[in-house]
Amino acid sequence: MKIEYFHGSVYGNGAMIAEEFKKQMNEKGITVNIHNIKNVKPKEIPNADLYLFGSPGRFGKPARNMQNFLKKANLVQGSKYAVIVTELNPSPDSSSIRIPTEENAGMCQQVIPLINKTLNERGLVKMAEGKVFVTGIRGPLEDGWQKIVEEFASRIPIQNT
């Protein structure tokens, strides 16, 4: 199985997730090639059994460069994909000490839904999704992020090719 992993990391958090994912999959005998989208032309994407897209959240949406990349990417209808994103860890609002519920946070955090919408409209098939929180705008990743990536990697259907 061959996975092509495209991330839009700016501060290095997405790149660290990509490397950890690659390590996890290599232990299972799966080839993962990692690409930062700033170094790849969307029309020159290599063939793969699975495409993985990693995007930081920017004001609750995928980073603009990732949105543009996904719209222009040369992807065949029916291709399988997975998505893992970084989002700012929800913190208590200033008027209370309550952390927003998953439902309330979901109203603001549209990174995964917007990526899925773009790829579903292009005829791709989602296999898995996940998120890793960052503790500040530039990071770092939350404690235990490697375990989250490991759990995400375990949900990728492995096929022998």
C-alpha cells in the first residue's frame, strides 16, 4: 500500500504529525511519502492507494493554501483519502470557566467538514479523519499527541498491493 501525505504545516506541527504517522505506518510495512503542499504542484500529484491531507485550522477553516491545493489537485474520482488537522485547543470563554462543548466548538471549527465537502464534491471517498489540538496559535501540540496519531493510523484500512 502506498500513501501520499500532503500537509500545509507552517510552524512545524503538521510536519511532526506527518512524520509520526509515517513512522506508525512504516512499522506495518506501509510506504508513506510526505509532501509540504508549498513544494508540490497540485496537477502533479503521484498515484497512491490513499491520499492523506493535513491542514492547520485558520479561524476555524482549513488554511487557504490547503483549500486552494485541494480544489486544483489532480485526483481521480473514487480515490480514497483521509484527513488529519490541527486545531486550537478549546479553552474556557472569558465570561465563565466552562470549556465549550464539542457541539459548540464544532460550530466554529469547520476545518474537517470543509475539507470533506471539497473532496466529496470531487468524488473522493473518505476513509478516516482526526484532529490534534495545539495549545497556542503556533503550537506546541497537546501532550500525548503521538497517541492520537497512533489511534488515527489504526483506523486507516490497510490493503496489500
